[in-house]
Amino acid sequence: MQKTVGEIAKILDGEVVGEPSIIIKGVSGIKEAKHGEIAFVANPKYLSLIDGSAASAIITSKDVKSASKPIIRAENPSLAFAKVISLFMPDESRRPKGIHPSAVIGKNVKLGENTAIQAYCVIEEGAEIGEASILYAGVYVGRKTKIGKDCIIYPYVSIREKITIGNRVIIHNGTVIGSDGFGFAKLRGIHHKIPQIGTVIIEDDVEIGANVTIDRARFDKTLIGRGTKIDNLVQIAHNVIIGENSIVVAQAGISGTTVVGKNVTVAGQAGLVGHITVGDNAIVAAQAGVTKNVAPNTCVSGYPAKLHQTAKRINAYVQKLPNLFKQVAELEKRIENALKNKTKRKK
């Protein structure tokens, strides 16, 4: 397949700056691209890479006015480039069909039309799988769990009993949804298990990475809001509520009964204590330790987490401590010498 820069711009609803008749035959990264390929630059920090790239055209943001080669100015360069990838490299993966004979399906299970169940899946009594959903090999679905339409559940995912999964949800390998919340009562030095009898609700258009754990609620529900995306190796504890269109990045941990608002970003390895609220549109920076509520539309970082500007100032002061220690030591020595000289004069 080949298309001109102008044809691609029309598909993307973008604006061409430069020669629109140049032929594009493929896509690649800005550093790896060859002549005849199109690349993209989303971050202004990397605009300098355009001059050194062999790409024949570049997709950029609308902030870029011109470049040394043709550009397509798009509202969202990353999303635009994803469309171009689909154009030149369509998904050729085969969609599984039918029910494999090794699958174990319990009584009163409801399977929607065009549902695919691969080898060694186990679907317990009373579960429901929606139309055109795919369960890859080794998936476990507990009793009375409901999975919506057009979902993709990759190998070795475990979805426990009485869980609700919405439509168009993607769950990657090894994730566990609905395991018991971490609840124990200590009496005379012994930890006694507290029953976890709640559920988990995953709303529509959520994507969950590999080896994520989302615990069932002690009572009521743990909720992942519509459109939220969760990276690999994330722990979400019992009764956590995450609002719509939020992002939770790898190795983050959210403790029980914490409420995370809409459009929130929880960056990598951040940790949130239980029973707090993170407001809408907030950003929790990487490795932040959040011990109290976070206001909407703010960014926090550090441990304990505080407003990012405050955390940066504190960090700057900490970096100066070695010099400050040296200066204090020198001042102490000068004071000591001065006191010695004063004593000598008195004698």
C-alpha cells in the first residue's frame, strides 16, 4: 500500500505543511524511519529529531508551524499515528472462533452469539459471557460472573465469583479480579480472617494490564470506572473506587476504601494509603507516597506527598545539604578559634 502525504492528512483530518504529493509506503519511529516512511513527534522536546530523521514526512502537533520536511499537523499526533499504523499495517491476528472441546462449562451458563472460548477455560455455573467476547486459553470465570460484549480476556486471567465486567473490556495475561481483600482482625496475637463478601465492577471500555490484582470489596463493591486504563503489576485493594478515564501506571498500589476521581493519573510505583480521596484531574507523580487527601486539579509528589512545587523546593534544599554541612563546620571551627583567642587575651 502507498498513499500521498495529502491523502493521509485527509484521513487524519490534519493540515499539511510542505509538499502533499510525496509518496508514503510505510510507518516507523522517528529514529528508525527510512525514506518513504512517515513518523511522528508528539513531545516538543524531540522536535530536534526531525532534522536528523530519514522519514519522508512527520506527524506533529498543531503547535509546530514548519519543519525541514513535510509535516501533518494533527490535534493529537499519537492518536493520529495510531490511525496511520492501522492503515498501513492492519491487524492480521486471527480471531478465535467457537468453543474448544477441552473447555469446561458449568450448568446454566449463557454464551452470547459469536463468543469464542479457547482451550482449558473453566466457566462456572450461572456465568454469562456476552456477544463476540473472546476467552483465551486457561481463563477462569467464577459462578454468576457476568462479562459483557466484545471483551478480550487473555490467557490465565482469573475472574472470581459474582463479578461484573462491562462491554469492550480488555484484560491481559495473569490478572486476578475478585480475589479476597486483605482483611484480618488480630486477637491475642493471632490474625483472624474477615470474610470479604462484596464484589468488583469493571465498567465499559476499561483496559487492565498483565498481572494486576483487583480485590473484591469487604461489603458493597470495588469499582473501576468507564474508560480507565490500568498498567501491568498494579494492586487495587478492597472497596477502592476509581473514576472514569483515569490512568494507573505500573507497580502503583491503592489501599482499601480510597476514592480516586475522574481523569486522575497515578504514576508508576506511587502508593496511596487507605480511606483517602484523590480529586478529579489530579496527578500523583511516580513513587509518591500519598498519606492524605489530594485536591482536584493538583499535582503531588514525594514522600509524604505534597504539592509538586513544594516538593521540588524541598528537594532542591536537600541537594544543598552537603555544602551547608561544610559551611556550618567551617563556621563552628572559626567560632571555636575565636573563643580560644579571646580566652588567651584575657590571660
